[in-house]
Amino acid sequence: MTEMNKDNEERLESPEELAAITQPATRDPFSTAKRLEAARELARALAVAQNNSSLYPSTHPLAVESMNELAGAVSAIMAMGFEEVTLNVYKSTLFIENHVLPEESVTYRKLIEDLLARGVSAVTLNETFGPQDASAFAALLNASEIRDIDAARDYLETSGAHGVIVAETTELDAAKEVEARENKARGKESYDSGVELMHDVETQVKLGKVFEVEPLQHLISNLLNTLFKDPAAILGLTAIKSHDDYTLNHSINVCILALALGAALGLDADSLKSLGLSALLYDLGKVRISEDILNKEGPLSADEWQIVKSHAAEGADLLKRIQLIDQMPMIVAYEHHQRHDLQGYPELSEPHEQHLFSKVVALCDAYDAMTTRRPFRREIRPDKALAVLMQGRNKAYDPSVTKALVAMLGIYPMGAVVSLDDGSIAVVFRVNRDDLLRPRVKTIIDAKGRWLAESEVIDLRLIDPQTGKFAMSIDECVPAAEHGIEDVWQYL
């Protein structure tokens, strides 16, 4: 039962408008204007140093000046709190860390081509980087006899350039891929365990018995451990939508979303554990409501709606009887439908602001509910669900927490099925924090409607070298079922 219908008379903001609102809240290291300018200056200084190294001897004033400028550009980034910074080239597009530099990818085409010609697709500059390192690296870029990564490394080693490390992106990606698979498997084990645990909790409560809290706390710790190692491995699990046992899967999905959002908001480990337990148990009062009412097709009668609304107070009462040491699950169970503007339920004798945990759980509950197909309605596309939540900011939902949720999930969240501008169908694989409109996707159906034998990961930030524009873009989110996609999670 969400607040999605109370404020839907207003126009929904477009994906571009949502990105403009929430982009500053992203956690990409170069998302601020000052840091982005420093990144662009580093790329410019490197291109100038390479050019001057090819034109002048190393002792020429212009060459010396450009090497000092390059060293200064690195120092400026280090002064912002970095210990090292990495420039990457991926499919002819230049990145700093994971932040795309679209204009520089076109302007400094020669720099990109010369890096790739020497087998280099990743360059890490550390805090020891100085003019000598700059001179050696610039000379490397102009040394046509060097044609592979090993020769490039030998050249830098011989030149005494210890402030610069070159690598192949494929070397880094291979190790990350193995770790990602392990984290995904570990996350799925926790998810399945969580569904079983919540089934046991539901059974015990229906029998009037007290359930054990320790297994739930252990589950939350496991989810947090994987979240800290690989957030995508945990967030991707929320794409799992069971239509046979919605209640149990919904509670796990809300818990995962709440933990991720709490972490994005900067909560400490103990607070996250409390939030996680609250997110697992906030809807416990629904065990006292008939399944016929909860799954009714069509509108509820006035009496039925009153019964449904009772689940908040019923859940708080159940948790009070259990006498948990942590009082937050009881508070969140009672408050999660009160709305940011306090116009929800249960009615308050005296107005008081919702607890932050209640605000987080209310948002995560609404998002997962909207994006899950139910017997009485179709699911809402993820991008539209986020737009509905943003429409409700300052009303049903806290505005800052809502923006943080959108920034965390992206305009097109993991697991969203999208059509691309070439007519192909893809699943959003990873969100790019520096550009929420341009995630990484896995294409699964080509432009002619044929299923691909192997899906291909495409980073939608990539630049077409010929046009200087983005190579591909998202047209819109589309319903997974319309394209015969049953299990989105397998592609994540």
C-alpha cells in the first residue's frame, strides 16, 4: 500500500530533469565542478606535454614549462584528497577514474591513439609524480618503437619514472569480473536465506510465538559485508521479483534498498544494522490481515481500507510484545505510512516528525511495491516509479532522502529493461555515477528482434570518434514481460 496515488495529478519530471536535480548528490569523485575542472586540466596538461615533448628537446623552456604544468595538474588533484588518480581509455573514450570526459575524448584523439598504440589503456599517477615523471611519460607517448605494455613498463622503469604506472584495462577488468561473480553468488545465498528466515518469522507470528532475532541480525551483517565490497551485487538482488510469495521477497528487497540508501546517507555500521532490522520487520502487522484483502483485485471498501491501515499499529504492537532491545523496528512499523507531511496514518495526537529510518523505509517500500507486478495491477517502469517518488517529495516523502534514493539507483536503475536508439533491447547492468542518464547496459535482443547468443556490455557514455557525440542512447524503459524477459537478475 503506497502513497503513489495521492499526488499524481502533477506532471512527472522527465529523466533529464530528474538527473539535473539529483546529479549533485551522486558520489562520483569528480562530480563536483571544481574536481571536474581539475580532471580536464590534467587531460589538457598531458596532451600539451606530449606535444611539446615531440617538438622540443627536454631542456627547452617550453618543454620544461609543460612538464611542470603536468606535475602541477597532478598535485592539484592530490591536494583534493586523492593519493592517486587513474586515466582510462575504454573503446576510444577517455575517462578519469570512472568519469567520462566527452569533449577531451574528441579533442585529444592523438593522445588516446598513442596510448593504445603502446598497449596502455590505464595510467595511474600517484602523489610522488613530478616533472621527471612527466618528462618520461611524455617521451613514452612519442616513442613509436614501443608497441606493447611490457615495453612501456620497461621504458618507464629505465627512466626512473616511479610516479606513473601503466596497465591494460583488460587486466584490471578480468580480476574484477571474477570478484563480481563471487560477490553476486554470495549475495544470492544471503537473499535466499533471508526469504526462508522471513517465512519462519511469519509462521511463528501467526502461531502467536516469539521468533528469534539473532538469525535476522546475522542476515543483515552478511548483506552489509557484501554491500561494502560490491554495492552492485546487493542492489542487483532487488531485481528479483517473486510473484508467488510477494510479501517475503518484498521485505528482503526493502531491507536491501534501505541498507544501500542508509549507507549513501552516511549512517554508521550500528545504525545500518538497526535500519536493516527495521526494514525487515516494518510490515509485520500484515500477518493479522486476510490475504483476500491484501491481494484483492479492484478497489477496497471503506471497511477493508480501515483494516489495511491497521497494520501499522498492529505491527508496532507485535514488536512491542516481543520486547526487542532495539526499539527502532517498532517505531518504523508504526510510522512508515505517516508521510513526510504527516497526512498519513495512524493519525497522531500530537504532530512529530517521522524518524529518518521511517522515511527511508517508506521510500524503499513504495519503490519496490510500484516496480513489482501484482495480481491486481501491472508493475510500473523503474524510471517512472522514481519520477512518482520525486513528485511526492515534500509531501509523502522527505525531499533530501528522495533525491538520495534517485542518485543511488540512477535514473535507469539496475535491472531496468530499456530500448536503445538503434532499436535493440538491453538490461541496465551498472549505473554510472557521473552520468545517471547513461548507465552500462547488456544488450540481449538486437534491432531486428533476435535474441543474442551472448549479451554484450555497452557503456552508454562512449563517444563516437567520427561524430564526437555519444555512440548510443536510451530511448525509454520498456516492460520486461513484453519482450519475454522473465528473470532480469541473471543478466546483472
